[in-house]
Amino acid sequence: MKFSTKSRYGLRALFDMAYNSGNLPTQIKDISRRQDISPRYLEQIFQDLKKAGLIKSRRGPQGGYFLAKKPEEITVKQILLAAEGDLTLVSCAREDAPQKGKCEFDSRCVTQQIWAEATRKLAAYFDSVTLRDLCDQGKTLGLEKELDHRFMYYI
């Protein structure tokens, strides 16, 4: 399976939000600039992430998008499912596959079991990694955090 740019960019964008802003609102233009992703495309991706309950939005000068949950409560699996809709490696391995029975080797194919088990293991791994884990990894890599100038106060 090859993940689409939608899921890869969605994961990068939510990592960016968690790492740079925590639970504070972040504007699309800032994520776009830091991650080099088109703001228009981010808006499309964020609609799916919003529907999945992973992010919320607030209007106004201090508005933007923000995480709907704590970073440790959002898994990579949730983000990928919101963007992709399904994580099954091959369609014949889906439990509820509409193609079940259409393949002439259905239920007699040893590779079908391989794909089903690989899908389960991959999903379990993605479910075990949270945005908090990615933020910790970012710190370990020495990624600099960008402070949001909208919330900087000078005396």
C-alpha cells in the first residue's frame, strides 16, 4: 500500500500543530510555510480531520485550527483513517470487503491471510504511536519550535 499525500501531509500538519502550538490555535498559513504544503490542500485535508473529531477551528484574529484532544490521545492510526478511510493493504484482505467472493481464489488463497495479518500488525503499530511520541522524537532530533508571534507579548 502506498499512502496518499493526503495522509502523509495530514500527519505532518498535526505533528506541526502539536509540536509548535500544543492546544493553541494555529493558522493554516503558518503550518503551510513550515511544512511546505499548499494552504488550499491543507484546508481540504483539515475538513476530513475535522469530521473525524481530531481538530477544531475557531474564527477571528486569534483563531485558527487546534487539536481537539491532547497529543497523547491522538494516534497515527486515527489520522491515517481520517485521511485514507481504510488501511487495508490489499482489498481482498478486508474483513468487510465488497469483493469477497469475487476472487476465484477467495478463502483458498494463502497470500490473502498474509495480507490480512500484515494489515492487522500495521494497524496495531499505527495505533501505538501518538502525536506526543512524534513530538518527543522531534525534540530528540533537535527540531526547533517556532513560537507563534500572535501570542508574544513585549513589555
